[in-house]
Amino acid sequence: MLIAITRAVSPAMNRCEIGFIERQEIDLAKADEQHRQYQACLEELGASVVSLPAEPEYPDSVFVEDAAVVVDETAIVTRMGAASRRGEGDTLARALAPYRPLRWQLEPATLEGGDVIRIGRTLYVGLSSRTNHAGLQHLASELEPLGYSVVPVPVRGALHLKSACCYLGEGAILANRDWLDLEPLREFYVIDVAPGEDRAANVLEIGGTVLIPECFPGTAEILARSGRQVLPVDVSELMKAEAGITCCSLIFEDSVT
């Protein structure tokens, strides 16, 4: 069974970290409703949603993807690049413990899950403003003995690797070429985001359906023409906190046989 861990929107979300966009006032009631609709989409696509309560002390805590990296054998609780977020992993770790043995990153490593794209037994890790070489090296030291490969991908002009590209399945990635070095991903077929939709590369593929923010109709049309089922969802208030569609869930299989 596919598990999707989520967390309710923090009442302090307007104090969220912002790095690459202009700060705007977030309508918290609207953000709450959009988050509920997002969870409903995950359930519609077959995921069992584990919803955690809001963390009032952590404005960015709805973005659970960043606090852990989950593979078949273990879950690694990250030491996030934003110092204000480093307490978020505690409650997420308790939610993950029934599913995976836990490991923890320690100083000087920094790594956020938004910088990690897993494709089979390879993890592509963005070197970004939030993930450093020590974080990548620690991840490699934990996972390479389990049979995984860890490949660095330089990120430029974007918060995370998943801001710049996401895996679509079937050997294809959706990408904004301006925000990353595509050389480490050269084996994949690249589908480009639509002109003027710079943030559209962050999408979430589940079972052949691609969730995409509804504010990117050009990219949605490109994906539809490629033969993919596309499910637009309104996350406009969450995007004011520099969110992408993947940020609000941590998705993995319940058990691996």
C-alpha cells in the first residue's frame, strides 16, 4: 500500500522561509482548504494518507517532504538547510518509525528531501542552497552499502532539485533547463516546461497520473499531449510559501517484499 504522510498547515505559515520569490500574504483558511483538497487527490490516486497535526512553532512544517528521505530499507531524518526548520523532524520521525528503521543526519550535513529524486536504486541529489556536499556524502554513506547509488546534480536559481525537475516515469523527466545541470540526468528523455511557467517542473506522478498546479495550463497541456493523465490541483496559497506539488507529502510503500 502506498503511504502519504502529510501535515496540516501551520498557523504561523506567514513567517515561512522565502528564498527565490517575493513574499506575499498567505490566506491561511484558503491554504487549509487547498491542503485538504490536495490530500483528497492523493487518496483518489490510491494513497493512504497519514495526516499529522499542525506544528504552530514551525511555519514551514506542512512541507513534510524535506524532513526525511525514505527508501525500501530505511528512513533518513534529514538535517535541513534552513535552521528554523530543524525541529520538524522529531514528530515526523515518530510517524515514520512504524514503517522504517530510522537514521539521522548530523552536523555539518544539510539536506532537504526536496533535493532528492529517487529513480529505482539511484538517488539524484541536488546541490542547492539547502543541501550541501556533507549532506550528500552522508546520504551516500548510509545508502550505498544497501545497494543504492547517489548522484550529485548542481541546482541554480531554484530552491530545490525538484523545483527544477521531477521524474514522470517511463524514463522521462519534466524540467526547467535554466535551473539545473542536466548532464547527470542525460540518460533520461527531457520534457520542457511551457514558456513562462518556470515553476511548473515540480509535479507528482502516482500510478501514471501527474498532479500539477492548475496555474500551469501550458505545461499541463504538454504533459497531456505526451499521453499522460493530468490532474490539476489548486495550491496557489501554498505556492506563496515557495511550495511545489511534491512538498506537502512524503510518499512511500508501506512494506517491501
